[in-house]
Amino acid sequence: MHKIESCTKYQNGIQIFWTEEEKKFADFFPYEELIDMKINVLDLLKNPAIYRIDVKNHKIESSV
């Protein structure tokens, strides 16, 4: 699991950014997927550092 550093809001979802081994990575999550994972999108946008991304399973979880 990697700490989410920032997020960008788009019309159809959220782009998630994190760093792994000093390289920047990004992944896109449509709003429907975030809702299915029970992720509060507004909180994710305001407080990305409290969320973690599981790259292999394409999931986001709160670390709180």
C-alpha cells in the first residue's frame, strides 16, 4: 500500500498520485468505483494523505 500524495478531480472521476522508489505514479478511479469502495470523494480530495492505494488490487483505503 502506498500513501496517496495528491488527487485531481475530473468530470468522470479522480486521478490519484503517489511516489514509489522516487518515481511518480498515477491511476484513475471513476466515481462509481470510489462509491463502491465506500470512499468519501470530497474527503479524498481534501485529505489525500490519510488514504492509501493498493496498486495490485486497484483499491483505495483510509488509513484512519
